[in-house]
Amino acid sequence: MSTDPVISPRIHTGVDKVSRQRAELAPQYSLFFGIAREDCEVIVGLAREVKIACGKTVFCEGDLVQQAVLLIDGSVKLFQLGEQGAEVILRLVGPGDVLSLKCLPEQCHCATAIAIERATAWVWESRQFEALKQRFPALERNVASVLLDTLNELEVRFREVSTEKVAPRLSGQLLRLIERVGKPVDGYLEIVLSQKHLAQLTGTTLFTVNRLLGEWEERGIVKARRNSVQVLNLAALRELSGIVG
């Protein structure tokens, strides 16, 4: 058994009730797919649970990576600033998504992360997480898979911006957001996100997003609010994006 001081305290003292409760939730997150229950208990038992207030900055672009962060509730935007100071949202992460997995020495964050609603995260210190990856190969495998999925999503969005009109781009983005951060409200699915953020994610203007959502609201497909969008007709939204079924 490893005597690495980063991971040895919880291993030698046993798994407590919190670890067992977290391990019950862990299998729903892709970071823990295929990892044995007892191994999950060790991994999640070493994480700190952190509450993140709406509007709080989790880390900034250029900061040294000091922690691995898994979101388990709420949503966080990851963005960069252009040369003129314009904000460009790279990703919106929700429950089960990872904000940071790069834990090697001297690596820096390539984006800024800010909570757009109250959130909760499991947080591991970088050295601790690297030690866990070495101890549990399945965890390292899942980290690679998560990073690949993130890259694939960015490639899809790049293709959409380059080749598709705004309407299917916007509807497709709404569908992805439903899967990631959608919540049932009054019998419908709601995405807590402003139209400004939607425009940034879709690579278009606020005016265009406002116009399209207004048209779709008249057709009973969505209901746009100041800081959220309710999806009233999921099938119609899929049709707008070109997705069947």
C-alpha cells in the first residue's frame, strides 16, 4: 500500500459516513465511471465540499492550477477576454462537469470561471488529485475521457459557427444546455442563462438571440425571461436544430 502522505490519512483511518454518501452519488458523474465503490469512497472522501456564491470567481485566466474541481450543483461559466475586453464564453458547466483537471506543476488556467448561480463543488488539491490518479488507473482513464469530450464539444461548436445559420446553432446550443444545466420548473425545462450569455455561446449578437427567442415564443416553443429560458416544446426545438427524435 502506498505511503504517499497526500492520500494516506483517509486510507488508514477508514471511510466515514460522508464518504459513503458521496460514493452513492459518484457513479452518475463521468469522472467515476467504472470505478469500484470502495475506490470511489476513498477518492470522494478526500475532497472538500465547497459552496460557491452566484457571481463568485472560482479562478482567473493565468492563475496557477492548484485544485481539481468537480461541480455537483449549480452552473459556472468559463470565458476568456478578447483584445478589446469583450467576453467570450468557452463553456457553461453544470452538475457532473469538471472545471479543472490540469494539475501538473506550473500549469495555468486558460480561462476565468465565475458562478452564474449558486453552486456546490468537490475540490481536491492538485498534488492530492495527481496522487489519486496514480493510485487508481480508472480515474486517470476517466480524466482523459472527460478532456476528450470537452474537446469534441468545442469542435462541434466551431463547426456550427463556421457552417450553420444562427437558428440551428441557437436551438442546438439550447438542447446541449438542457442536458447540462436544465432544471424542471412548472412542468417545463428551464435554463438559467441570460440572452447575452446565449449570444456569446452561439457566436452571434444579443439582438439576433432576442429576435429568434421572440419568434419561438410566439410559436409556443420557448418562453424567454430576463435571465432564463424555459423550453415548452422539446420536439419542436429539436426540429429547429435539425435533430430528429
